[in-house]
Amino acid sequence: MAVIENAKVTVVGAGAVGSATAYAMLIRGSARQVVLYDIDRARVEAEAIDLAHGAMFLGAGTVTGTSEIDRTAHSHVIVVTAGAAQRPGQTRLALIETNARIFRTMIPQLVEASPHAIVIVVTNPCDVLTMLAVEQTGIDPARLFASGCVLDTSRLRWAIAQRAGVDARSVHAHIAGEHGDSQVPLWSTATIGPVPLAEWDPAFGDDELDRIAQGVRTAAYAIIEGKGATNYAIGLAGTRVAEAVLRDENAILPVSTVLQNIHSIDGVALSVPSIVGSAGAVPLAGARFSEREQQQLEASARTLAETAARVRAAL
Ligand code: NAD
């Protein structure tokens, strides 16, 4: 596989997350062509023209907005952020069912228009929606996967970097498992530069690690309370995953693929460190977990499998 020249990326959904993703892509020069697609025509056209008006300050990338699926055709990467917002009184499960129904119609249409695209699911619950979409379409799980815990991992590295007084890019640590409450911080392999976290001076105590993990796990709730949505960091996270594909980087990122008998998990999508390049995402078989982390990952897989089963039964 190779670096994709003159890349076309479709961002599906022109809400808070989709427009932040398109904005990040334009600023970073990730693709030659960014197409923003949404069923809300007035909104998508307005977002695209607002983004396009930054032309004088950007590179050569273009952005267009559309509510016609044909205009997304021949995309190299599709980042899916479209979904229904939670209505007052609506349960989380009911919201999942609504988004699963949207996906059931939308994903096959997108894939038909761009049969060679790599599809990155951002819409929540991203692990369950990925599982159902792979089952429905029969697509190779390497080619349709979720951004998963990439955002959570950036939150983790930021929190550790703040405490240690180092650049977040010098922190090597991952969140795995569900993009949600049962996620697993991989403390056993976390380092700052070459220094294991447990040996950093002053040392991180267990209580402190628990507080950091809790902060990462609940970050979205706190932000949504204050501003109604999270969008900038996920816009960057989705863009980073798309870039790893477009540039055939073979970057190691904790994306969520449907695991096939790896790490003792089968048929469930959850995040583990994976190699991401132009052929998509492949879980890193050599990733090592402590016994406790392995147990937590398996518990996370059970939670996700149960939710997926409930949604399948309701559809
Ligand atoms: P939003 O309500 O602002 O935007 C959603 C957009 O989807 C709307 O513009 C709507 O018109 C569009 N849409 C709905 N149905 C559609 C369809 N069938 N085809 C095309 N477009 C359609 O929501 P948001 O704040 O942008 O959040 C989007 C999603 O991203 C949510 O599911 C949210 O939970 C998720 N999210 C995921 C992460 C992550 O790390 N995975 C982080 C933040 C948010």
C-alpha cells in the first residue's frame, strides 16, 4: 500500500464534531478535498462556506458541503460523526438504537459510493456501532473501525504530562477497551520518555493514578455539562487517525476494531494498540497487558457484547 496523493475525505455529519474535524483537517492540510455531508442541507452548506472562507489562511485543500451522497463518491477515507442527539428523557439504550438505525441505512450507501474507502466511526457508542456495521456490511474489520480510545489516550497523556511537567508527546501510555465507562488505562506499560511511570520522581501513587483514570473516564461528562458537546479534541483525534491512513504511516494508535480471536477476545470491537496505515487498522498482536488489565479488557468486552446483543434484539 502507499501514501494517498490528492486525498478525498468525507466527513459525515456537520454538527459540533464533524465541523471541528473538517476544520482540523483543513488547518493541518490532511487532505486535498474535504467533503462535509449531512442530511441537514442548510447547516452543511453554511458550515462548509464558513470553513471555505478561511481559504486565504489555509493550504491548497478545498471544502464543500452537501446533502447528496453521490458527492461523497470515491472518498479515500470517510469519518462518520453523524448521529441523533440525546433527547430529554431518552435512555442511553434508546439513543443507541436510533443511531444504529441511522447507520443501517447510511453506512451501506456511503460504502457503495466509495467502495475502497477506509471508514472511521466517531459517532457514539462507537464500539457497538462499529460491531453492528461490520456485521451488516461484511466489510473487512481492518477497513471499518472506530476512533475508539484515541481521544481518551490523548486526555490521559495530557493529564500525565501536566503532572510530570513534560511535553504530552513524550508520554507513552494508552487507554484500551470501551470508549466509555469500562475503559482500561494500561498502566503496566506506561512510560514518560524511557522512565516507567512507577519510577518517575516524584512517583505517581496508586491513588493518583486512580484519580487520573477517573478524570479521563468522566472528562466528556464534565465538558458536556459546561458547553453541551465535546468537539475540538475529538476533531483532532479523528483527523489524526485519518492522516495515519492517508499517509500510510503504520502509526500505533488505540483504535477500536472488531477483534478476531486476539487478546482472548472474539467478535467484539474495542480499542487495543493497533497499526494504522493505508490498508486500515490491525490490532498489534504483540501488545502485552498485565493480568489485571487483561481481566479488565475481557470485562469491557462482555459489557460491549451485552449492549450489542440488546441493540440487535431491538432492531
Ligand atoms: P450534533 O448533533 O452536533 O451533530 C450530528 C449531526 O449529524 C447533525 O448535523 C445531524 O443533522 C447529522 N445527521 C443525523 N442523521 C444523519 C444522517 N442520517 N445522515 C447524515 N447526517 C446526519 O452532534 P455532535 O456533537 O457533532 O456529536 C456527533 C457524534 O459524535 C455523537 O454521537 C457524539 O456522541 C459523538 N462523539 C464521539 C466522540 C468519540 O471519541 N468517539 C467524542 C465526541 C463526540
